[in-house]
Amino acid sequence: MRDFSWKYFAMTGDVDAYLLYKEASDPYEEEAAAAEELIVEEEAE
């Protein structure tokens, strides 16, 4: 869904498609931040 909404936005410039893309991206960004934090904590030990 994330890739589709980005491609649709890129082709049409539809703001709603961009907002859908951003909404779909948030869980990935939070997960990546949590994984990075875990790696940093493990390296500190």
C-alpha cells in the first residue's frame, strides 16, 4: 500500500495519496527508530 500510494502521488500529485503514504510510513519509521535504539543499547553493554 505504501509503494502504491507513493507511485500514485508521483504520477498525479494527489495530496490525499501523499497523506496516505505518510500514514503508512509512520509504523516503519517508529519500528526503525526502536531497532536503532536497541542496537545502541546493546553496543553500550
